Amino acid sequence: MGKTIRQLSEELKLSKQAINQRMSSIKCFRSKHTHKVKNHLEIDEQGVKILANFDKQKRQGQQVNRQERQAKNDKQAEKETNINDVLLKQLDVKDQQISKLQKSLDQQQQLQLATLAKNRQLKDHIQELNGLLESSNSTQKRQAIKKNDNLSNGANSSNTMGKNDKQDKNRVVDDEKKKKIHKNKVNKSWWHFWNKKY
């Protein structure tokens, strides 16, 4: 047989408001475990047991909730730990890569410095060789100029002799041409006279 809210509050030593709050907090409690008798509300035996054990169930529910939350937190912490482990491993790998790159960069810089030093030496050597070449070229030029001067002096004298010979020949040819022209004129003029007389 069921009990009223008043009877239950006396039995559990709770106020009527506390009983009503318990009934409201349990899902579908009123529709399943209460019914109206005359002008008051009666709670069936199963509902009475539920309300009597409410604190126990609440504590058990809270404990279950705590356990669930704890399990959830543990999983989250484990995930975070795994993520942290992965990140730490990645950082180690990156540190190793950075170290290798730094070594490579140092080697490259050393090679570049050595190459620059070698280039400077080669430039200096080339300048020395250019200086030697220029001095030997200037010596050769001087010698060539002396040879040319000697040759040109000899050639000039032969050229002047050749020129004089040519001039003499030209004069002779010119004189002969003048004589022929003059002779033709003379012949022509005589011929004209002869023709005119007859």
C-alpha cells in the first residue's frame, strides 16, 4: 500500500518540499509512481523505496559520474601524454635535423672561404703573369720596331731609287708622246696645204 507525502516525510525525517524536490528530480517519477486518492497524492511502494534510497542512489549516481569523469580525464590525460610524447619525439628529430643542417652550413661556409682564398691567390698569380707578359710583349714590340725601322730605312732608300727610275721613265714616255703629237700636227698641216693648192 502507498504512502502520502506527509507520511513519507515523517518516516524519512525530511520536509515535504524535500520529498517534492526528490520526486521532481527523478525522471517520470510522478507519472509512474504516484496516483490521486481523494484529495491527496499517494506514492506506491516502489516509489517509496526509490525516494527512501534517493540519497544512496544519488551518491551512487554521483560516484558513477565521478568514476566516469575520472575515466574520461584519465583517457584525456593519456591522450595528452601520448601527444606530448609524440611532440617531444618530433622535437628531438627536428633538433637533430637542425644540428645536421648547421654542420652542413658550417662546412659550406668553410669551403666558400677556402674557395675565396684560392681565387685571390689565382688572381694575384694571373696579375703577376700579365705583368710578365706585358713586359715581354713590350720588349718584343721594341725589337720589332727596331727591325721595322732598319727595314724601312733600307726600303726607303730603294723606294726612292725606284721612284726616281719611274719618274725618269715617265719623262721619256711623255717626251715621246709629245713628239708624236707634234709630228702628227706637222703632217696634218702639210697635208692640208697640199690639198688646198690643188
